[in-house]
Amino acid sequence: MIRNLFALKVHTPIVAILVMLIFSACSSTKEMEYFQDLPNTTVAKLAEMPDDQRVIANGDEINVVFVAKDDAAAAYFNKTALTNAVTTESENLSRTSSMNSNSGSGMNYLVDANGYIEFPQIGRVRAVGMTSGQLKEALTKMVSDKLKDPIVDVRFNSFRISVIGDVRNPGTYTLSMQKPTLLEALAAAGDLAPTAKRYDVQLYRDYKGERKITRIDLRKQDVLNNPDVFLMKHNDVLIVKPAINTIARENVTRFTAITGLAIGIVTLAFTIANN
């Protein structure tokens, strides 16, 4: 009788603790989910994203490829042939920073502080404020008298995004895609940490002379349909806050250790009492 009473007293707190831990784990897992209000269907249709064209700015690196029926003539535009020329410091900055050994890959050009790019055989071209499509059109006209049926491809060579705060790998990342999304930016940083505030991620953006901070709730599907936050801009910064501070986190760790020790002691006492 005494043993049974002791066992009951021992089991009750253990069961209570286990139930609390189970419910706490379930709650934590739920809070870590993205887009919790998505319909429970196999396919959820989302809004189409607008084709928002990035505008060339000072310091951007642009990749340009010239293609024509005459490969040799086109290759001449894809190589640095600026010989016997006196260049200024700004021209040196705008000249290619790197070149692929394959001429079909074109060259990378840096837009200088004045918004210009120095092209071989073409000269200085003002690029700042243009989209890649507009620069492509302008360059095509410029080489049309030198190349037969020219095709010009213009791409941004880098897309820089910073992710700081409570993520697995905070830092600044250069993404290869032309139009990265919020999810791709978070993936580059290794995803949010388990302790991150998914309901209060801040997006800092300095775009076209306007600086603003937008709060994002990653638990809501509205994020997927909002191009202003879902589509990243060059030099965007994502700021992820921790859901609990360092002291609270240490307290949780300490409580878990004490709870584990207590369960071990109680279990040992129960084992001794039954022998």
C-alpha cells in the first residue's frame, strides 16, 4: 500500500512534467511554420508577380555580350581593345573587372561614380537610370553600323542582399539570379534560427532615393502575394529579431537541465523503493 502510494506520488509530477514538455514542443513547432494560413489543399494558387525592372545604379556590375553573324567581329566587341589610349581614373574604374576566357560570355563592366560605362570600340555610355533592356536597346543601335544583325545581351552580374540577426548564417550574400525572392534570401542565410521572431522580420530598403522599413509576418500567406516584400531589391537588408533574449534562452537551457536531473533522481528513488 505504501509502495503504491509512493509510486503514485512519484508518477504524478513526472507525468505532469512530460505533458508540459509535449505541449510546449507542439506549440514551438507550430510557431516555426511559415505561411500557417495557407489553405489545406494540394495546390494553392498565388498572385502573379509584376515584372519590376531593376534600374542601373552607380557601382553596379553589368555583364554585356555582343553576338553577330560574324563571330570574329562580335568577339572584337567582347574584348578589351583599348590600346594607345589615355584613360582617366573613372574610366579605369568602369573598365571590366573580370573576363571569362570564352568570348561568348562577354565582359563584366563596373558603372563608375558618374554613371558611365566604358565599352571597347564604343566609348563612354551613360547607363545609370536605365533598365537592362533599355541599355541593351541603346547598345544595339550603337553597334548596328559595325555588326550585321547584332544581338546584345545585358545582365546584372550581381545581386547583393544582407541578412542579419537571428539566422543561422548572417551576412551579405551575392545571389546569381536576376530576380531573387524573400525565400531565396532567407535560404542563402541558412534559414531563420528556431528562436527567431517569424512574425516581425524587418525589411530595410533604400531604393530610388526612398528609404523605408517594412515589417513582415512570415506566418501569413499575404507575404507570398505582396511583391513589395516578396521580390527583393538590390542591397535590401533583412533584419531578424530573436523571439527570446539571451538571458531567457539560458534560463530555458538551465531549466531543461534541472528538469532532466530531477526526473533522474525521482526515477532512481522509485526504483529503490520498489526493490
